[in-house]
Amino acid sequence: MKKLSVLMLLPLAACIRFGAEPPPALLTLAATNVVPAGQTQTSAGTRSITVQVPVVPQELAVTRVPVRSSDTSIAYVKDAVWVEPPARLFARLMSDTLTTRAGRVVLSSRQSFSDPGSQLSGELRSFGIDATRSEAVVTFDATLQREGSASFEKRRFEQRVPLSAVDATTVGPALNQAANGVATAVADWVGR
């Protein structure tokens, strides 16, 4: 009897899964303005800046790509998963763009204690798909405290990229293009 019950459970064991099926590929961001390998930077002769990881709403605190079909409805793109949370990816892309486009030495939070430089922070308000307009949207509310200033400057940056379809293969490149557009505009603002 014991042997029979074990044999009956074997087909059921093949159906049990511990975790979701992984997507075919993970999404990431790639800066269009890449820091060349071997380039030495020094804060002695160049202005520095510290880039904070942006604050995000809960819909962006995950590794999935949100799709808004109305102001009150959010879904996620099937099989579209970021390699890490979008806020960290965006901060890294922003750092590369500020280095190459604005000529700044980008410091970590720990390094900024000895060389505070300028401070860039903000909120990544949108980093997903607007289904009503078939567009990838990146919206960043930037806060900049320039070196030696006690005041803050705030500015909203937004980039929209049209999509032919909303699926795992099209949203990544469109969001990458939009993120690079925002990062370029922020770098030009910081560098003035």
C-alpha cells in the first residue's frame, strides 16, 4: 500500500514548481555616452557631482515594466523584467552621461564627504509604457544643489518614444532611448 501511494505521487511531483519560470532575457540600460576605459578623472581640476539613486513610486520599486492604460490602472508587460530595479539602472546611466557630456567627476555618496561637489537627486516618476499613446515614457523630477550653493534647483525632464507594439522585445529599447534622452537633457542642465 505504501509503495502504491508513492507511485501515485510521482506524476504530481513533476507539476510542482518552486518559483516562476524565468523570462527569456532580462532588460538593462546602456548609456549612449559611454565613459572610455582607461580614462583618468580627478576632482582637483574638474567639478564633481554626487548622483543619488532616485526615489520611485511603488509601481517602479519592482523589476517589472509598468503599463498605464488610464490614470488609475497599471499592469505589467509579460516577460519584461529588469536585471535590477530601474532607479539604480537610471542612476548609473545618469552618472555615465554626466561624466561624458558635462565633464563632471561623479562621486559615490561615501566619497562626497570629502569632496561634496554638486548634489543631484530626484524622483523617477515614470519609467514605463503609456498604453493610451503607445509610448515609452521616462519622467524625472530632478533636484540639483550646485557646488557652494545653499539653494536647490528643481526641474522636470520627460522623454517619450513611440512604440509599434507593447511586448518584452520592444519596451526595453524604447525605454533605453527615453532614459538616455532624459539623462542627456539633465547633463546639459547641470553643465551650464
